[in-house]
Amino acid sequence: MLYYLFDFLDKQYDFPGAGVFRYISFRAALAIILSLLFSFILGKRIIAYLLKKQVGETIRDLGLEGQAQKKGTPTMGGLIILSAILIPTLLLAKLQNVYIIIMIITTIWLGAIGFIDDYIKVFKKDKKGLAGKFKVMGQIGLGIIVGALFYFNQHVVVREKVEQTSVTLTNETSLVDQVQSQENVLFGKQNVKSTITTIPFFKNNEFDYASLIKWMGDDYKSWAWLIFIPVVILIVTAVSNGANITDGIDGLAAGTSGIIGLTLAVFAYVSGNMVFANYLNIMYIPNTGELMVYMAAFIGACVGFLWFNAYPAQVFMGDTGSLALGGIIAVFAIAIRKELMIPVICGIFLIENLSVMMQVSYFKYTKKKYGEGRRIFLMSPLHHHYQKQGYNEAKIVTRFWIVGIMLAVVSLVTLKLR
């Protein structure tokens, strides 16, 4: 909204300084600041309200150190995160941008599912919360909506690479001049609909989902949605649940999500800028640069929430926050065509998910074979395994953050390492 106000003031009245709102970098920086401010201001009020209503976490006795002290800590703190994302985005982003619209839908949709789950747990005193099948149905529903918007909306496009024509570049030509000289060489002049995405660590690393159904005949590309939408559903569900599982100890999910968000923000910026896309020889995706504003608010919200959620936590995010965080990351990665990099970027979520799957599968297998269930880990998800080993909660979180930073660096290195 502020973007449109200052754009109007700049065009109609040449208002001093109003033109700076045209720059994505300025609005992204402002989004972080506003997101942090809203987190601090709203956080105190929301926590005070939750304490007044006695919206405390019910703790199961898992035999973990410091677990008893967490009893009664307010939950549903994801409301802080959602507010700190949505308010700066609505104020500073171009709201007609299809990618911003999709991200807002994702935030509200999964936030609502998580809120319902938390509400049932803390107000209705039902420890089970929202039935798992309804959560999955909600995630699938979002996947269908998002997949359909990405596939059918005419504004979700890319610029395809073309063969270089003769462009004479001398040693004296500056790097900027070289990049600008190649602008109309590496990419076609027309935006096109496409289901291509990025494969990390490979040269000429583009993969078209439509290629999986070439056997359907010459018009196979018109049926690519049969592959693309199920892939979107799978990614949204998996990453959303991964973030939900990771949210088990103070600061882990919020800090990890902030690191992932920063990585995706860099990808969004270079993918939405033709000069950088040319220089890095990556896919150019028009209009995705605007996602920087949204992701800046996301990062600010995660950091602001950590103010209250760092060990020992004053508030837990609950499913209101964790489901939304994972879904946002998934949809954002799909938007900038980096979803195949999720196993690296979201490595923490992946290993947490795998630890649960391995534990459950091995327990069932050994129970069937030997008559008693055996375990791979002392406890799952993985962070609880280290708690059982006696590691301090804050140390576990810090080390997981360090691993997350390493994975982020590896992800960014793929821009050049191909």
C-alpha cells in the first residue's frame, strides 16, 4: 500500500524521496525493519494475551532434561510470525504481482490450518488437535491451488535461453559491459510459459517436467500439469511437515527457517534480475525480484520471533507458525524454480523428517520380525536423540544452525559450481 502511495506522490507531485520506493532493495530493507518492529511490539502483546487466557503448552513426559519447566509456556506464537510477515508485505510489496499473491495465500492458508490445530489443543483441551487427515487434506488443497496458479497463470513465465550470436568482446571491455552486451543474447526477448526448473550441480542445469510425458504424443506439453501439480503437492506437504517436526526445541525451527529464507532471498534476487541471471548463466524469471520484499519480511519475522523463542522460550510457535513456515519455504522455492535444491537448502528439515521415518519403519520391521520393536535413535526426531544423550538444548540448536549455514553456503555455491 505504501508502495502505491509513494509511487502516486512521485508521479503526480514529484514528492522528494518518493521515487526510492521503486527500488526493490530499499523496500526489502524496510520490510526487515518493519517486520522486526512488529515482532517486538505485537510479540509482547500477544504473549501477554496468551498468558492471560492461560493458553499454555501441554507437555508430555518424555524424560527430557528441562522438559518440566516448559509446562504452561504460551503457544500459538506463530501469530507473531504471520503478522510480522503479512503486514510489511501488504505495506511494501506490489500486490498485483502474481508471486506475492501466491505467497500471501500460502501464508494465510497454512497459518489457518495450524491455528485450528492449536485452538483445538489449547482451548478445547484435546491433545490430539486437528486430525492428521484434515491437515494433509489442507496441504493437498493448497498444493492444488498453488500448482494450478503456477501452471495456468499467464504471468508465471520465464525467458528461455538462446544460442549466442556474434558479439565481439575485447579484453578491455568491462564486466558490466560484457554482461549488458549479452543481455539479448543468452535470453530470448519474449516471456514464455514453461515447466522447466533447475537441477543443482549440473551445467546447462534445466529440467522440464513435461519431458516425463513425451510418450503421450506431440501435444505432450499441454498435459504437463499432470506431473507438475502432483510434484507441487508433494513438495508443499513434505516441507511443511518437515518444519513442523523440526519445531521441537527452543529456537530451532525459527532460526533454521531464517537461514533458509536468506538463501532463497538471494536466489530470488539473482533469478529476477536479467544482468545477474546472464552473468551467472542461470534461469531468468521475470517479476520474481519482488519476492525479495516478501522474503525480507519473512526473515525479519523469524529473527523477531527468536527474541521471544530463544532458549528458554517465552512462547512456542505451535502449528500456527511451523506449518506456515515450511509451506512458505516450499512454495517460494517452487516460484523461483529451485525446488529440486530443497534437499540441500532444507537439509535440517529433511534429516528431521528422515529420522522419524527411519525410526518408525525400523521399529515396525523389528517388531514383526523379532516380536519386539527396536530403535535406531534413542528418540526421534533427531534433536531429541541428542537431548537423550545429555546435550544441552541451546547447544543442540546452535549446532543445527551451524549445519544450516553450511548447507546454505553449499546451496549458494551451486550458482557457480556446475
